[in-house]
Amino acid sequence: MLFDPRDWEIETEIEVGNDDFIFGNYVDWNRFRHENEDELLDCFGVELPWDKTLTLYEYIEFVSQDVFQNSDICKNFLKDGFLIEEKSEILSNILIKFISRANEVSDDIISNIFDYYGVPSGIDYEYELPEYLRYWQKDFSEFDYGYYRKYPIKVEEYEETIIGIFNKIASNADVLIKKSLVLSSLIITESMFKSVIVEKIPQDNEVSEFGKEILQAEIDRILRGNNEGKNKLFKKLYNNKAPSQNWIDLRNSLAHDIESPSICGNEITYLNLKTDVKEKYSVLDLKEHLIEFCNNLKNITYSQ
């Protein structure tokens, strides 16, 4: 029986930046292992007779457990871990002392048992977690008109958030976390753009409820559709072309398969899903382009 996280109440923690932006959940699996040690061993049916004296037959029964038969745990950690308490020519009289839980190798034994049964170790961050454990379980792109009307991302607050994310990217060595943060910055940018669009849509109290439903359904379709549709709606509302967004292909590539793109230094290499050609984007350039996009939106919206 391998470990299945859905069978357990996994405690997630929230990673928050200096500006209170939530980067997402993370799970400290080492803490989970420690806090649930007895329950995990019981789940896997593994019995460890800490500090007990075993008969020879009890010892044979102990080492016959699957985890010890199919791994090198006994050879690596228990070969010197038994003390013969009573020697006898009669096998049934031989007594063997098992190590205590306080023994220095006991942690290694437990760790290897959990490895054998597939219990994760270390720390998993937002995009490494199963979907149901993530903080951002829904992509911002799935939210609708009502959400952006009620919870807009303001252009005035956007730049500080983006700077915080890119500071996190620069200070983190883990490539998957870097890519996850880049994707987060692009999703938030898309959400901010949608918020600007929704903010401009007039709320006509004289329109019937049926008419409002039709209007909102059409707006939802555009918001959830491709970028071209959002750009057209923006132009109708603001009588201006939407600022350039040359990171859309990168965003789609990361969202489609975050494992596929690679980061070397400050450069992301990704597959353009439209052309099937690999392209490159500087992380530093991306930061500048996102902030420039926000400033251009400010200029357009403030001039209205």
C-alpha cells in the first residue's frame, strides 16, 4: 500500500511576501512525517519493536515484513542494531534486543520506510502540490464578470505586487518555483487587465434582469476567451488600443506544461504553442514589460 495524500488531512501553510501578496500554499512534508509517524507506520502495517526483547522467531517475523524484504534497510541500518541478550544452543531460548527509538539510526530507519511507501519529504510549494492542496486552485482566467466587479486588482497596487514577485524570483534557486512565480505574475497581470475592462463596463439599472444575464454571459465568454477578444472589448470601452502584451505565448506555454520551459540564468526558454518553435524571454525584460504595461493602462484609464 503506497501513500495517498488524499487519505490524510494534509496541513498546508501559506507563503506570503513582504507586501502581503500570497504566493500560494506549501507543505512541509518532513513535519508531516514527524507528526504522523505512528499513524503512518500503522497505515503501512509496519511494526517496529523499539527497545523490546525478541525471541528468535519474533525476530524472523519482524524481518519478514515486506519493507525489509524488499529494501536494504536492515543491511544498512540494523546489521549492528541487535544485541544478543541470551545465547543458547536451543534456538527458542535465544533473545535479541532491538534498538530504542532514541538510537541515532532510528530516524534513518523511519525515513527509509516512509521513502519506500512513497511519503513525500522536504517542502513542496504551490505548483508542486496536488491541485486540491493549492491555494490558487482556480486560475484567475476562470473567474467571471461578477468576480472582477467585486474583487478587482487595481492598477495602483499592481506594480508593488509585481516587484515583490520578481524579487522572490531573483532570490530563489529552485527552477520550478521560479517558473511558478513567473506564471503567477502573468496570471495576475491578466487579472488586472480584466479588472480594468470590467471597471469600464457601465451598470445600467434600467436593463432588465434577463438583459443583464445575457450581457454578463457575453462578457464572461470574452473574459475567458483569447487575448484578441479582450483587446477588442478594451478598445470599444476606452476608444484606445490595449497596450502590447508580448508575453502571452510564454504565459500559455507555462500554463499548458510548467515542466516544459527551462530557465538558465535570467532567460526562459519555452515552446511557442502556436508556431511549435522554441523561443526565449529575459526575466528582467519581462519585469520591465509588465510594469510598462501597467503604466500604459494607467495613462489610458486616467485620461478617460
